[in-house]
Amino acid sequence: MNVAIVGASGAVGQEFLRILAERNFPIDNLRLFGSKRSAGRTYTFKGKDYTVEELAHGDQFKGIDYAFTSAGAGVSKEYWQDITRHGAVMIDNSSAFRMDDDVPLVVPECNPEDALCRPRGIIANPNCTTIIMVVALKAIENVTHIRRIHVATYQAASGAGAAAMDELYEQYRQVLNGEKPTVEKFQYQLAFNMIPQVDVFLDNDYTKEEMKMYNETRKIMHSDVQTSATCVRVPSLRSHSEAVWIETERPVTVEEARELFSHQPGLTLCDSPTDKQYPMPLFLAGEDNVHVGRIRSDLANPNGLTFWLVGDQIRKGAALNAVQIAEYLIGSKQ
């Protein structure tokens, strides 16, 4: 199995290396690609050093079976034909192709079979907040259709990359030392603050991040579900949190929801209010599963259910989901 990682020096690229090693993904040959700035850097994978090559147009991907790409939508759009030309499956972590009709958008716990039909050789990895949410939604959708979703996300600095995490560290240090904080990666100082804007605003005053949750959820679940989201950047380092309210065709009790969640692949139930047990990002960085808790009946809707989710944005929200797609394809011999 010949594997390539595009964007190997970024936070997700580095997570790809860790996850592929942890899961003993079958790799005979590994190649790392990046920008001119990253080219020449060396990373160790399973005891062997690999040097990042500069990504270029041509036949670099000849012989590659799977290419994991996480270098931004612009790079994916520019190089997808070079990557897929010789038969490589491109599993793309950017937003470039997510809503294209001829590109499947896949979360293995929800719609793995969609990955089998990929006319352009591309499979899109959904947005991190969407992935975290639909893993839980699938458990409910299996027994009753979800009509509406309201969700508020609390997104860690990791969602903006490794440099954003470094900036948050530096801002905390600067503020505590009485210095003016450096603000480059976010709209405002994030330390000791929350910013109710993730990505740019659109004409309807929702952000692109919020509309991704609306559109991607429908595509993944093959559903007419309506989603209204508010996405907030919070001053935690890693793992996103979400408060979710759903309306279903028939009522779902708390007891039934707990039972459904406890059997859903990729989901861990952590819900014991009397023992103060609920998911928190501080303790879930590095975890593969999405964690669910604070499960309650919605007091404002007889067919409503509300719950709290936490998932590692870099793992399940990005690199792990992509690797799981490849594992599914290998298992299906596709």
C-alpha cells in the first residue's frame, strides 16, 4: 500500500502520521508533500525518517493508492487532477469539494457506502463540527427521523491550526504579564474571551462554518433535516464542544436516547449528572470517540431532545475520520 500525505507539516498532517502508526495502517511506501516552505523537513514514522517533498504539478502521485490531503481548499482544487490522475484515492480534508454532487461526503459511522461511488477519485472529509454532530445524530435517526437541529458550537483554537494554538498560549502569557496580546489568527484576543464568529459572514448573516453544518448534515444523512447553528471560538486548546437540540418525528425519551447512544459506533456515553459526569474538552484531547452527555428532554418541545457533545477536532474531526474512510475502502476492496 502506497500512501501520500499532502500538508504533512500542519497540525492535521502530523496527526495523520500519529494515527496511521497507532492503527498500524498497511503502508509499504510513504511520501510526504508540502509547500516550498515545508519542503526538506524530516519527520519520523515507525522509526524511519521521511523528508517532505515540495508539491508540484506532474506525476508525483503515480503509484500512490491513497492520498490524504490537508493543505487547504486552494491547494486541493489546484492539484486534485495531479493526485488522482493515476488512480490514487484522494481523501480531502478541505472544504473544496464537500458539496459537489460527484464527490461523496463521508463519516464512516453514518454513510460509509457513499465512499464506494467516487467518479472523480475524490472523497471529502466533512467539517469537524459536522462530523462530531452526525456521529451522535445517526443513533437517533436510525429509529426516528430528525426534523430540526439547533446547535451551538464551542470551538477550540486547534480548529484554526497549530499556529493558532501557539497564539493562544502566547496571549495567555502576555495578558498575565501585563503585555499587549498578539492578535493574528483570530478576529480578537481569544485568551479570556469568546468570539461568536468562526469563518466569514455570508449574506444571511450566518458564517460559512454555520452553513457548512446546515448543508453537510443533509448530504451525509441523505435527509431534509433543517439545521440552525451558532459557532463560537472559545479559549480552549483542543477538542470542540457542541450543545445540540433536536426535534424528532416521535418523542425519544432520555432512557431510550442513552441506550441508543451507548450502542452507536464512534460514540461514548458519559452522562451521570448526580456524579457530575459529563464530557469536557480538557480531558478528551487525543480521544478517538465523540463523547455525549447532559442528555435531557427539551422543555420547549414535546418531540425534542437536547445533549452535549465533545470531540477531538484534529482526530475524529479531521485525520481519524479520513483514515477510517481508507480503512473501510480497504476492507471493501474498493
